[in-house]
Amino acid sequence: MYRYRLVKISVASLASLGLALSVFAQTATPTPTATPTPSPTKTPIREQVRNIQEIRKVGMEDIKEMRHLTKEEMGNMRREFQDKIRDAREDLKNRIEVKRTELKNDLRSIKDERKKKTTEKIDKSLDAMNERMTNHFIDVLDKLEDVLVRIDERTDRAASKSIDVSSVRTAIEKADKAIDDARAAVVAQAAKIYTIDVTTETGLKEAVRKARRALHDDLAAVREKVKATRDAVHNAARAYAKAHGRDLLTPTPSPTATVSPTVSP
């Protein structure tokens, strides 16, 4: 997403370099000859200011164009992510059907009909919980990415005003990577199934507990990824505030990523 950052920095560098060159061009070089030579004609102050403004104008136009590309790229990445989720869930449907058929066959050895129905209900609840929580994580990550884009746009405007935003750029890049890592974890989680391994009637309760625990642990791991992303975006917001001489005491981006995969029969 931020492959254009180096180009943005180079635009600002070129503006600084152009200003430096204009200053150097105004400095008269002493000559070793005894005959005095006329000084080079100095560029009027107004013209210097006009030149600097032109450089800034060109730089801002380039930044706007690159920002458009960044947004377009972000949209492409989000669609690619949604395609991966959709493909994972399409494949998951077939695997879930196979799993439920196998569970029904395994439950034939269980005599208690109430336990059979309860186990099948829990099995379906585990799948539903996984889908519900991955949808929640997707929604949180989309919102965090939108917040990060707004921070990035404001950072561009701050840079055009000669504000040092180097620390903000670094924080934005870290947040962008955190979003990528979290999305990869969500895709992997969306493709998982949780099997209740039925062996004996006495071991059925433990088999259900293991399946629940596996889902809980996996969702908690993804939640940590999403939480790390939220913290990274908040750090970018703090860096932006500090670049403007302010301190952000409370988190501005605060989408929650709650995990509570307790499934009741």
C-alpha cells in the first residue's frame, strides 16, 4: 500500500534541493583577477517565493495523484481479501457437510438420544461462532484501515506545510503491516473447522470440551492480531498529534475486537 512513500519523500527532497540550488546560484564566486567584474543579477525575492510556491504546487499535485493510486490499491487489496474469504468459505461448506455426516455416523454408538442432539447442536454452534467472529474481525479491520487512510491523508497535508512527519510515516507503515498480518490470520481462521471426536459415551463430554477449547484458543490468537492492529493505528494517530505539538491521551480509533466464543447447547 505504501510503495509510493519513497516517491513522496523524493518530491519534498527535490523541493528542498531546488531551493538550495537557487540560494547557491545567488552567491557570487570571487575571481582571482584584479579587474572587478559585475555581480550576477540576483533573483528578486518575489520571484524566489513564486518559484518555491510553484515547486510546492507541483509537489502537492504529485502527492494527490499518488494518494489516489494508494486508495485504489487499498480498494484492490480489500477486494482481494474478500475474495479469499469467500473462497475459503465455499471450500468450508463442503468440508462441514462431510464433518457433520461423519459425526452423525459416529454418534450411532451413543444410546442417549438427548446427548446425540445436544452434540450435533454444539457442533453447528461452533461453526456459526467461527463465522460470526471472523465477520466481526473483518469489520473491525476495515474500520481501522479507513482510520489509517485518513491519518495518511492528513499527514500528506502536514508535510506540504513543512511539518516533520517522518515519525508518522514510520508509524503508518507499521500499522499497514499489522493490518496485512491480521487479515492473513482472519483468512486462515475462516477456513478452519472444529471436529468433535466421538469415541465413547463417557468420553463425549470431554470431546465437546476439547473442540470448544480449540475454537476459543484460535479466536483468541486472531483477536490478539486485531488488537495489535488497533494499537498500531492508535500509535499512528499519536505520532500525527505529536507532530503537531499535541499529545493524544485517549485512543481515537477504538473499534473493539471482543472474543467470547462460549457456546451453550
